Amino acid sequence: MAPGPEGDRGAPPLPAAATLAESLRRATERGAREVRERGEPRGDDLRETLDAWSADPPDRFLLHKSAALLLEALDEVTTPLMASTRAR
């Protein structure tokens, strides 16, 4: 039977996925606060997770690739955001 939209609940948890989720949560919370304060949002938590995984990547390639893509997306949002803040 194929897993439903909630995923395969019988699958073992992946510690690296929990690490990625926590890093993303902290990065977005901090980024939102920095934007509200007219600062530059940075994905430091996510960047640190990726750096740590460079030496010891998670078992799942998609986790590492997803983290890299999420960091890239955060960086892409930051560039125009900072340009509009500087223009004010």
C-alpha cells in the first residue's frame, strides 16, 4: 500500500531530517525578526547545518540537497529585500 499524504508513518525517524527542520525553523524565525527590524536576514543556522554535513553528510542525499536549495532560496529572497531596504 502506498503512503498517503501524511507520509509513511511506519518509517524510522531520520535524525538529519529533524536537524534540518530545526535549523530551518530557527533561520526563518530569526530572518523574520531581522526583516521587521530592517536588518539583513541571514540563514546562519541553515548554513551551519550544511557546513557540518560537508564533513559528515546525512544518509539521505535529498536531505543535503534540500538544505542547500532552501539556503539558496533564502539568499535569493534576501538580495532584493536588502536592495529595497537600502533604496528607502
